Amino acid sequence: MVTAAEKPTTEVRRSFSLRFVAAGAGLLCTFLMTIVAYRALDARQAAVFFAILAALSIGPMVGRLGLGPNVIRLLPAAKTADEAKQIASDHLRATAVLSLITAPFIGLIATWPLRGDSQYWPVLLLTVAVVVVESMRLTLSDIFAAHGRVGMAVLTTHHIRSTIVLPAVALLLFAFDKSSLTEVLGVYTAVATIQLAIALTVGRAEVSLTTRGHLRALRDPIRHGAKLFVLDLSAFVCLPATIWLANFAFAPHDAAIYAAAATLALQVTILESLASLAVTPAVAREWVLGNRERVVSILAAVATLGSLVTLVIVAFLAILGETVVSWAYGPSMAAAGPLLLVLAAGGIAKTALGGNITMLVISDNIDRAAWSAFAVLVVAVPAGIAAAFAGGPMALAIVSACAVTLTAVVQWLSARSVLDDTPRPSLDVRASLATFR
């Protein structure tokens, strides 16, 4: 039987383990999917496909407007099951409303380079549809996580969707000698929709789209979520959004090279993202119970272990990155190797200091976290645009890596200014491992 003291680390260990397995499969499938897309589609369609992958990152951020972290923050404080269901349902309905409004704009930006092509409108509509579906499913995943339903929280992640999509697309390509972007995206949309329908059915005890309430009941979730959205927006602008910028600033081949490097670089810091998703629900409950030192020790252990793995990955890329990229995509993509190394190195600070954002959120210092992220945006946006148009792919990669690092450092300084103690990595790896035993 799990004791009260053991429960948070047990949940974190189980959640992280399941998410790690799911992410491993998802990342491999995403990597293979980028290879399939690059080899099966022409340069223009491949570049747009990479931009749509980025849209599946920013789309749910905009459509959820910070509602995911907010529902994780609020559900531990709910006093009854009915109150918890109302909170969850309000957040899911708010996600539906916001994503229906914002997804068309995201779709327009992602598919703009395809304008004038006969596929443009089908691809645009499918992109909008899949962004809405992804947004709602990810909010459901956060609701499951807040309730401690680790298995369902993992099954509703985009990693599982990526794992299912690859064989489905492979079957499509096997059945037809030459497939189009419309067909590939149609498979994405179908898989995502089925995944959402299953999640809604399984989670009907915790959440409902038809729960009583008026649209004004969505005001508070949206207001609080908007502050958290700035954190997501900052993370997106610093790296994923540069894929869109590359599509506007570079020739199709250069854009595809940069997009491939950026897409792979996003996976390097996956451990930090997985750890954040795994620990946030558990440490939020611990914070409500007053176990502040326990929260810091868990987040510090995560930072130590995550930093170690990230450093190993970056070292591997420094030695064999260009060779691996050339082997996977072909000699024409060799230039993506150095870009990948620079972008991946930018994630070291993110992994080491990312726990400070979690601390600011669960300690109700959302305003400070949001303003810190906004300050980075003010610098990163003009710097990125200037680098792309004046310096080219490598200049954009360097600015992106610096922006990711700056975000982590600024949030760490913000946390130090308002909290008695903050998580940071240490050299004692054994002690960090012992935290989760």
C-alpha cells in the first residue's frame, strides 16, 4: 500500500515511466514521419507539412489559452466530485470555443506557402479541424492527469497519436504510388478525431461538454488561462515558430532543411516536457497540502536527471549528428546537422531550470511568470525576424537557441525573487534517483 509520503513520488515515477515509453515511440514515429514526408512529397508540400506539424504545437497552445495548466492547478482544490466535474467541463468547453475561433488563423499561417495550389483549401480545412481536435484532446489529457488517471492522461497525448498515424500513413503510401499532402493530413485528422471520441467516452465521469452552465461561466477559466498562455507562447516563439518564419524567409529547400532540424531539436528537450507533465499534478497537490520542501526536492531531482540526459544527447549530436541526418534524409539534408546541434544545445538551460516555471504556477505567482515570458518575447521576436532575413538559417538557429536559454534563466531569476527556495540541478545523480524510489 502506498503511504501519503510515498504517493507523490510513486505517481510521478509511474507517470514519467509511461510518458517516457509513449514519448519514445512517438518521437521515433515523428522522426520516421518526417523522413516519409520529405521523401514522398515535393519540397513545397514537405515544407508545408513541417509547418503543419508546428501548427499542431502552437494551435493547441492558442486554442487552450493556458487552460490545461489552469485546470491542473484548480482541480486539487475542488471539495466535491460535482465541483471538480464542473471545473473540468468549463475548461473543456472553453477550449472548444477558443479553438474554433483561433484554429482558422493558425491554419492560414501554416498553409500560406501552398496558396494557389489545387490542394490549398482541402489542406487548410483539414489543418483547422485537426488543430481543434488536438486542442480538446490535450485539455482532456490534463484533466485526466489532475485526477491522477495516469494511464488515460498518457493515452490522450500527441505521442500516442503520432504512433498510430505513422503506420496509417505508411499503409496509405503502400496502397498508392504517389500520395498528396491532402491524403496524409486526412489520415492525421481521422486518427486524432477517433482518439478524442474515445477519450470523451472514457472520461464522461470527470468531464462533459453538455454540463449545465452559460458562456459567461467560461470567463474566469479563460481569464486565468490567458496569463498561463503567455508561457506557452514564449516557448513556441523561441523555437517551433521559427519553422513558420523559415517558410516565409527561405527558399523551399532551405526551409525544409531548417524545419527538419527544428522539428528534431524539439525532441531533445522532450525529457523536460515529460517531466513537467508528470510532476505538475502531483506537486500541485503537495503544494496545496503545504509540503513545500518536498516539492522543491522532486523538481530538483527532475532537473538533475533531465540535464544529464540532455547533455548526453547534445554530445552525441556534436559527434554524429550530421552523419545521422544525412543517412536518414539523404545527402541533400546534410546542412541540417549543424543547425540541429545549435538548436539542441539551446535546450540545456531549459531542461536544467524548467522546474522554476512549475514553481511559479503552483505557488500562484502566475503574473510574475507571465511578465517574465513576455519580456523574452519582446526581445526574441524582432531578433528572430532580423536573423532570418539578414543572416539565413544558421543565424536564425543561433537566435532561437539563445532565446530558449534566456527564457529559462529569466524564469529562474523570477522564481528566486519571490520564493524561499527554488529547484536547480546538482551533481549528485544518485540522490536524485533516490528521490523517486
